[in-house]
Amino acid sequence: MSETRQKLSPAPPKRSVFEVSPRELVFQNVAAHEVSEMVLSIMNKDKIARMVKVSMESSPYFQLACPSDVYHIVPPGASAPVRIRFSPDENKDYSHELTCITAKENIVVPIRAIGPRAILDFPDQLDFSECPVKHSTQKTLLVRNVGNRTAHYQLSTQRQCRLLHPSGEEWLENFMEEKEVEKVQGFSEDHTALLRSRVQEKKAKVQDDPLLFSSDIFFIEPLVKLINKGALDAPFTYIPSTTNVDFCLTVEPERGMIAPGGTQTVQISFHTTVLRSFEKKFQFSVAGSPTPVILTIRGSVTGPNLHFDLPELDFGDISFGFPYTQRCRLTNCSMVPVTFKLRMSDDGTQPAVSSFDQIRKEGDPSWKEGIHFYVEPREFTMNPSQGTILPQGHQDIEVTLCSNTVMRFERRLLVDLEGIAKEVASVVIKARCLVPELHVYPQILLYHECHLKVPYERKLVIRNLSNLPGCYGLIPQQRKDDSPVLYSSPKPCGIVQPYGTAEIPVIIEVQTLGEHLTEALVGVFGDERNPRPSISAGVW
């Protein structure tokens, strides 16, 4: 009797109905007592609507924007956003978690907040160049903490003599030496044992050298040592300098006594707000010595590294008096926060006039005579114009141009660091300002059979055949006592869109009998060559 056995394959894993993004929420660069917010997206991958409950334990630092333990209905293929707010009370790391509960599974989303970190700026390599044999050589390095937390550091090294770890060339050199010995002495032995013995001998000699560096850990401090090589006590005094007032170098202590053969450690502190190279000579007077001891310090101060995300902003063709906005991003590539201020090269100080302001000035002389500025107009505005960018952070900037000058622009947006340097970064701004040509129809606005002093209304049509918007205005009539026709408009000013039309209602009142022809002026903002439609009226 045969027995048939059937292998049972393991059940396939259950497919998750919901997908959350991101899988982990990480808050960064959040200062104490500030509120930050992140969004968690919960996506329903099923073909039917599903319910999900978002739950998070009570915390004084993390809160849900929506009520906790409330079910949400998510349509198929759709996503439900969940907002999480974070408000720390001190600068440190925080952790929490959020749970999405469905009918089939629980999805746990970790929440972390990364507090401030210490960041050390340290040279990539230390080059002693050529050094004398059997003599100690020192090198001073600058270790800077460019983070926002206190740093405790120690440095370790391995600059052991090469004899302790022979290279292939040294082994070959020793091998060839031993081969010559064999030829002379006429015998052969184990080369490996012979070479090992020779290296051990040389290694022992090197290890007995007092100048061999063998410590695994060393500490570096910004210190200088004054050494008394004489046989008498050496009272010393620091001689302060009156030059180089744009940076500050201080010495501690400024005076003291060094015993014969003794040393005095001197700490030097440096502070400056000027970007440039410098050289400073420290002079110490020593009692009984005709010449001072001189210590020369040289260095170069470099500023933060800022750059824009594009080489230029090109506005193209723009219309006179209309604001246009472009965007760029300023990035701080440095490891320190930077406080910046933006300015535009060759820009004026008097605010420019926009078309939206001009259409409110119905009787202003600028419609006929143009704008008269006491000083050059300020045509560029930046938002924000100043601020602080965190290390490795960025700031999005809006540049708005409202031109009151018919010309071709090529300016530069400049970045200054207050009290440190000017023009550390820039981006070119290009534009061409034009005034669109507007046409007025009809050329003659006819009013037939008008009665004396009775208002009649007709409409002028403003046609824009260009790809730029235009601003127009009916210039008020210069009325006289004997004016035969009086005209006005309830809506004399307006804006006509590119390739569009607009209307100006014109109301007249005839004052005397007869046929009359009166000229009315329609001004175009930015163009003093005003179109001149005529108004013809007959009175019966």
C-alpha cells in the first residue's frame, strides 16, 4: 500500500494594507521653546476604504494636531495626513512613538528629535615637512568647535618609526645585505630567522631613543612656552602693541618669573571681525636683557562660505510699474551660523510706484508728465532682506522688481555679513523694462443730438496688442468758464491685460448750442506720448 505525501508550502506573508511615509519622524535644528511640525502620510493601498486609528501616548513635548485614538476613514488609493507637533523645553535629544492601528495590523512609527551637537573643525592632515634628526619639532593646530554644544575631545596617533613596522623595501634591502654576507662567508642559513633577528636588534635601539613618540593619546592646547636657558632667574613682562586695532590678540599671563632651566606656559587668545591675513609680533622684555624676546604669529582669517543656487535671475521682459518676483536659495556651506544682509547694487532709495497704486491717482499730473523722483527709485525688494542661516542650512529668498525706468537692467544681488565682510556672495539680476503700446478706439467718440447740460455716456475701448500688461488713465479735463463740452469718467483708470481690452466710460455735458469737437487725453503709465482720442458732440 503506497502512501502519498503532499508537501504543504508555508502561507504567504500577509500584505500590509496601509503604508506610512516616512517610516521614522526625525526633528532637527529645533530650538528650545520653539514649535516645529512634521507630517506623516498614511496611504491606503487596498481597493476599498479602510479605517485606521492614530494613537500616541501623552507627552509634554509631542502632540497630535488631531485628537488621539480617533478612527480615520481613508478611501482606496488615498492618503491621510497626520500632523505631529514638537515643542522642547531644552536643547537635548527626545524620543517617542506613534501607532497606527488597523483591523489587521499595528504600525509603529518611531519619533526622534536630535538635539544640538558638538562639531569640531580640525585639519585633515599634519605636515611637519623637513625636521632635524634627534631634535623635537612642534606644530600648533587650531581646533574649533563650530557646533552648538560643548565638546570634550582627545586625539590619538600612530607616527611610530618605520623600523617598528618594516615595509617591503626595507625587508628587500636587508635581504640583499644578507646575501652579500653569504657570498663573503661562504655559508647559508635560514634567511627569515636572520632577518628577524636583525630587525629586532634595530627595533630595540629605536625604542631606547628618548625622542621616539610612543604615546597612543596626546592632547593639544593653544599654548606657547617661554624657556629660560640661562643660569639666573628671568623676570619677564609682555609689551603690548598699539597697532592692528582691527583684531585682538591677548596674552595670559603678561608677566612672571622663570627659574633657570624652567619654562613658563603662555596662552594666546585671538579674536577678529576682519577677513584678511595678519602677522603679529609679541615682545617680552626680560630683566637684564638689552633686546626683547620676539614671538611672531601669522595667520589668515577666512569667512563663512555662502553661495546661491543659480548664477543669475533673468526676469526677461517686464512691464513698467508692474511687480515681478523671482526666487533663489542662499546656502550656508559653513559649519557656523551666519547672519546676513542683502542689498542691490546701484538701486535707489525712494520707493517705486506700482501700477496698482497709480490707478488710484485719478487726477495726478504723473499721468501726463511722468513720474518725478527726488532721488533714484528703489525698484528692487528682497524678502527676507536679512536673517541668520544655520550651519549647512539655507534660506529661500524672493526678489521683486517693480521698475519705473524704461531700460535694460543688469544688477547684482549682494550678500553682506554684518561687521565681518561685504559682498561675500552675489547673483546677477537681468531684466528689460518696456511700456506696452496701447491703442484707443474709436478715434472720434460721437454724441448725437445732445440736450444742453444733460449727461450722456459713451465708452472708449483700450486695446493691448502686446504680451505685457498696461496701465492707463483718462486725464482730467482742464475746465474753463467757456468750455463748450465738459467730460468726466466714473472709472478713468485701469489695467489692461496682455492681448486684452478694457473700457473707459466717458460722460459729457454740452454747455452751448452747436457742434463741438473736444480733445480728451488717455495716458499710459510710463509713456508721456499720450494717445489723443477726440470727442465730437452736437447740440440741438
